[in-house]
Amino acid sequence: MKPINIQEKFTKFSKNWHPHQVATVDDMQVILAKLKGEFVWHSHDEEDELFQVIKGTLHMQFRDRTEIVNAGEFIVVPKGVEHNPCTLNDEEVHVLLFEKLNTAHTGNVQHERTQTEYPKI
Amino acid sequence: MKPINIQEKFTKFSKNWHPHQVATVDDMQVILAKLKGEFVWHSHDEEDELFQVIKGTLHMQFRDRTEIVNAGEFIVVPKGVEHNPCTLNDEEVHVLLFEKLNTAHTGNVQHERTQTEYPKI
């Protein structure tokens, strides 16, 4: 029940595509991640996923288009929709995600980047 | 599934203590509100509530203390905990809230400010 400073939490880890949990809200979690390059095409059968951009420009690829999400903006990816977040020109983009506690960040795909548990910071 | 610009959404309403829904994530909602002055002491029996400060300084009063939440920070108020958001010196503070779709913003208290439905913007 203490205020959480988002920028300060981002100083606590450096690895890209490595989500860290900073809070829970009922059965949802707030996680932070540093994204760089391209992730993995995947979807979440049962969970929506909110990406709020804190720093940089996120390119959220869908199969039919790409949405550009700038700092100060967010996008909700609905359940079942294939997506693949990426960044351009080697930019490291900082995002805050809001999603169910049991959401796997690679969704229905098992990948070398898949983490089954997120460190708490 | 379009990006949502938080600042731009704040231009769409002016009334204080009047939440507007900008997105849903599963059974949760993202709402924006402009706070000024003192709200109402209340709690939510079943729902946690996240307040992310976009502009200004929020003073979140609890019965035993006040937490100061600045822009770029957020605080989660756990279910069952009495709280009363307020701002000082007539400052209008802009907040983004994550909470269950059925959360009443005045919680267990019926007040002249109580809204039962939030406009969608």
C-alpha cells in the first residue's frame, strides 16, 4: 500500500523480454518489461492484455496491420488475437502491462524466451 | 484495438470526480478521472483499486496516514481498506484507475457524487 514509482522500478532490471511483477489488483497483475527487437507471434486464448508505453515507441504487429503505440498511450490486445510486439532501430521500449495473474507472456507458444514465473520487484 | 492516448482522452471531459471508461481488460476497466479537493471516505469490500497519477500530486488518505502519489507513480488500495483521495491547493489531479467493472467509485457509501454508470469515451 505504498506508492510505486514506475521509473524507479525500471532501474531494477535490465534484461529485455523479461517481465517483472510490481503489483497485483484482484486477480490481475501489473508487470514491467523492457522490449527490444521482435518478440514471438502468439495469442492468449482466455486473457486480454493491456500494454501501456512508458518510454519509446512500440510497434504492435497484428496479422493484418501494425499499430504504433507511443509513450503516453496504451493498447488492449483482446483475447484470441495473434500479436507480436516489436521495436524498431534497436530502440529499448519500456512498457507496463496489465493482465491476469496466470497469463503466459508467450501465450499459446512455448519459446526459449518463455518464463513461467515473473520476479517481483 | 486502436492505441489510446491518455492525454487526449482527458480533453474529452472536464467535471471533477466524474470517472470515464476508456477501455476494458477482461472483467476490469480502465477509467480516467479528474480529482480536485477531497472526495468521500469509503472502502470496497471485494475489489482492489489501482490509482496511477498522470498529472499532479494525489494525496491518498488512509485512517492512519496519508500517502503522496506523484505523476509517474501508482498506488493499489486493497479491498476493505478505507480511503479518501484528495488534492491540495485546489490542484486538479489526473488519474488513471484499474478496477473491476462493477466497482462503485464511492464503494460502500451512497453519496451525492455517486455515479452508477461511467460514460465511455
